Amino acid sequence: MNDQRPGMDTCLDPVAMRDMLQAWLPGGQAIARVHIGKVRRSASRHRHPNPLTLVYETELHSGGSRRYYAKVYRHGASLQALHGSAALPVPPLDMLLWAWPADPALPQLPELLDGRRALAWLDGDDAPSPAEVELLAYEPEQRATLRYTRGDRVVYAKTFSDDRGARIHERFAHFWSLALQDADAPAVAQPLGWREGTRSIWQGRAPGEPLVQVLGSVLPRRLPVRLARAMAALHAQSLPTDVVHDQAHWLREVRRREQKISRALPELAGRVAALADAIERAAFTLPLPLTGLIHGDFHAGQVGVQADATQRIVFHDFDEFALGDPMEDLAAFVTRLPVDRAPAEVGALVIAAYAQEAPERFGRRRLQWHLAVQMLLQASRAFVFQIDGWRDELERRLARAEALCAPGFQETQT
């Protein structure tokens, strides 16, 4: 593997990192265990300045815990990056650590973690008591999602490294209004505001329960239809976005993923190049799509279902809106269904329902092409995020993409 070098395996080994962190972190607190998450790994030997980023969650023998965001550098560059930084160096690994809530791109986190100060703009300066603050999601140097609880009141904040949240808040406001008028439109959490000072959007509690939980039980008979209608309602909207997911975008992405996999696993280079060639050839035979608004990152984790007779669909995340082919959203949803939770027929049922509910936007050949593209994307993600058994998963996804590109192949399940 091209990025194998001394220290890389150590960074990904919880036992080895327990000893390394124990040796280099100040304070001398005894570390019992280390958990590794949010791994992003680059296969490039020279191009990417940080071949590995990840988060370490440490459990202390004293019963406490600590969280650290880690960046690995090349050729001793961590010592240069350390200048003027709040980071802690780990020289043997060419690594810098930021102790939570320090984050080089999210300096607003300490303010948002103050349960009284963060809510002052909602409650006024005379808040009766501080709220309990819980971190729900964290993407280092990108975003974090927090939950605030005070008695029966629950609100959520999502903060970003830039000002994209202002437009995301507008999207939620649009769909909040749409849901009041159209029973088939997706429900959303009530938008409460955008706060520029902390680059954060604020919302109430989203209704319903996660779709992944519903999929693990008896599948409601009308759920695929309701989901298809909610997707079609989103695809029918006209909202501003600067992101375009046209065919040229995906052909560039296919080549980028080809290179990533080939660098990580050189023995697969010929196979992945042949797959990319097949996807490219197929692209020029496809009918033109009815391009419009798409979700851009659609999967079961973005969806909820109201636990009442309506079984109304709830959408959670509007960060990645783009202009593109609606078949991209459909393919992304199907290829990312949790295989351990979703019944085998779910993908086919949702596809059939969308074809019936939005025939003007549906195209089976375009869907098949997007399924192949998404399979290749998921293959590369297995390596980038170092999921358990990533190599087997990568090859499984490649095989599915190859089957989707086979002449005359028509299949819509994963």
C-alpha cells in the first residue's frame, strides 16, 4: 500500500496509541483505553499534507474521559504547523492533537458548549438555569451538532467552519412552510434561527423516529410510497444552490475514486480502471435527465418516520443540496441501505414507488448508471474511513458496480 510508513499502523492501533498518548500527553493521567473514530485516510503518498486524520476517545482509570482530534503530517511538517497553534505535539508520529473542544476551524465550540451562554440569544440574558449540552455528531474542522436540554425543552444547534449554515437555515424554513401546506412533503424540525457569531443553525426537536429503526422491525406497507412521495416533493422544489452534480461532475469523481483505490491497492488498479472506463462509456449513451434540486447526500440515516397513523416522512439534513439527476438520490439511498437492518426488498420497493410517483423524473438506465457510480464511491469510502473489514467491503462494492455495468444487466437491488 502506497501510504504505508512507520507510525501509520500505530496511529490506527488503540493499544499502541494508549501507550503513545500516555507518554506524550501532559498531566500524567493514566489512560485505560483508547477508542478510534472519524478516520479519514489518504492513499496519496505525496500529494495530501495530512495522510490521516482521526479522533481519539480516551477513557481514564480515574473514570473520566478525554477527546482528541489528531492530524498526521509528512516529513516533520507537524512541528512547523505547531507554531501559534493550541495543539499538542506527538513527534514520533509526526502528529498534532487538539484536546476537545479545541478545533483549528471551529473556534466557536467553547461558547456553544456553555449551556447558559449559548442559549442567551434565544432566552435573553436572564435564562433561569444553564442547559445540559450533549455532543451528537462531530466532523473535525467541518461541523458539530449539539443538543441542549433544560427541563422539557430540547433544542439543537449545528455549527460549521464557514457561513454555509445561513443558506441551510433558509432551506429548512422553506420545507417547514411547505410541510404545512402539502401532506406528502417531508416534515422537518422547526427552524429557530441562524446565528452568525457562532456560525450555527438552531432547530427544535425533529418529529418521529429514525428510519433505520423502523427498517429493523415490521416494514409498514405504505412506507416505500410515502418515502417516494417525500423525495419527489423535494425534487420538485426550486431553491438556490451553487453545487452542480451533472454527468461531468460524476465522471471526474469516478476517475478520482479510481486513482484513490489504485493507490491504496495497486493490485486492483487494472480492474478499477476497466470499471471506470465502462462507467464513462455508458455515460454517453444515457438519455438526458430532468435536472433539478436533489438532496445530494441521501441515505436512511437522513430520514425519520412519524410514529403515528400518518407515518409521515421526516428529513433531517439539508447540507448538500445540488442541481442534478434525481436518480442520484435514489441510487445513493439504495446503495447505502444498512444490510444488517433493512429487509432485502426495501430498495426495490422504494424504486418502484418512485417510478410510479414521479414518472417524469424516473429513468431506469440512468438509475442503473448512478447505482454503479455510487457503488464505486462506497468502495472508496470503505478505505478512506477505514471501516471494519474495509478491503472485503471494497471488493464487494466493486463487484456490484461491475455487475451493474455488464452488457444488458438490469437490476435495481444491492
